[in-house]
Amino acid sequence: MNQREAVLRLARESAARVLRGELSPYLGNKRIAQLALAVDQDVPELDLLIYIADQWESRPEDRPLFERAISDAARQLVGGT
């Protein structure tokens, strides 16, 4: 398993925890973004989540939108629609 595959596997685990309510969307997304940014390989499947993590603090008015986007992206990551 290469770094990209490992990041995606761990990201899917965090996404599943968000969907089960074990992690808040914010914390789950933060973990996923940290994983993606820690490797040398590009992981385009996680680009939206990296963007949301980057914008979270500076755009508090958009947090409800971000939380919905995180949940949608989490469903896609774990194989849902």
C-alpha cells in the first residue's frame, strides 16, 4: 500500500466515524485534511475537505454549509451516494 492509498483508507475511516456520529464533521474533516497534507502525493478526492479545513476559521458564517458539504463528502468517501 502506498501513501496515497493509506491516506484514503484512513480518510474513509474518519468519514465513516463522522457519518456514525462518533466524530463531529469539524473534527473528522480536520483529521482528514491533516492526513492529506502530511503526504507527498496528491489526493484529489480530498481537495474539497482540505479547502473546507482551510476556510473553517475565517468563515464562521459558512459553517452550516461546510458541515453539510463534509457530510456529503464523507458519504462519497465511504462509497455512498
